Amino acid sequence: MANYQINAEVRQGTGKGVARRLRRENLVPGNVYGKADANLLVSVKLGELDKAVQTGANLIDLKLGEETRIVIIKELQYEPVKGRIEHVDFYEVDMDQPVETVVPVVITGEENRESDGGIVNQVLREVTVSCLPANIPDAISANVTELVIGDTVTVADLEVPEGVTLVTAEDEVVVTITAPQAEAVEEAAEVAADEDAAEEAEEPEVAEE
């Protein structure tokens, strides 16, 4: 599968004024670091970058004139109100060296799960993996087909492709299956009632004079 392509231009100057001018032109300021340069200043078209993010592109061919660099998106900064991408950091990869990157976690098997009324809650939406650039998975799946109310999936339970290592802590919770709210409230009330009854049974009798 071909890498996604983004056209970039080397940008001159830094600072808020330069960044504002670029954004008015629907360009996003960014940096390229990693394999070749310590830090190369670039700008890319907002539309191309948005599309790469939305499609979940892993490896990107960053075109700089006649030169092409293979990069991954390392970090994005968003405008807090409108959610527009304001800055991007690209990391140039060596195809023969492992790289750490973040990939999404997707839930599978929910439609095949036993109908026990349990609610599937996704707690963790992405994990960090280490692998060769060509082996970066599009996503890691968390299968919930066999889960019932009270079950959880942790990072240690995730299955990853050969050549991919999970970096995220193994004990982090990915998915939980919980009882519906009304049922949970009812169970909590029953537990509280049982505890009150037990406390009353343990209270010593007061002798009457």
C-alpha cells in the first residue's frame, strides 16, 4: 500500500507573526526532525494534513520539492475553540530502525456479545507501540465477544501483529463491561441494606434496669 503524500515547503522565520500569516493562508507550520536534520522548519496545506489525520495515515511521503522524506506524525497541536490543527511535528523515520508511535484501539465483536444488558465502555482509545515503520498497524483491536458484565480488557490482553511490541503499561484498562445504570443503583442499594442489617445484628443488647 502506497504511503499517503503531503506537499511541504521549507518556511523562513519563526514566531507568532509568521504562524498567523501561514494560518490565514490555510497553511500549518511544522517541524521535521529525526533522521537527517536536527530541525527543519516547514509548512503544509491544512486540507492535506487534515485528510491524512482523518484517514489514519501511518507513513507519509513528505514532498519537499524534488526531495521526499518518509515521516510519521509525532504530535499535533489544535486550536482549543474551533479544533483546527495549528502545528504539526513530523518525525523522519529510518525504515530499518524501530520507531515508537501511537495507534488507535478499536472495539470488535460487540455485535456478537451475549445480550446481558452490559454496557461496553472504552477507557483507552490509543496505545503506544514499537516496531519497524513498515509494520505500524492501522489499529489494535480489543475483542469483547466473550466478555460479560464485570469483565475488563487490559493492555496485556491485546493481540498485536508479529513484529509489534506494546509500550503502554500492561495493566492499563482498555475496556470494561458494566451493568446498566438502574441495575447498578439497585445492586448498590441492596449491598448497603445488607451492610446495615449486618451492623444491626452485631450491636450488643442494652440491659434494662
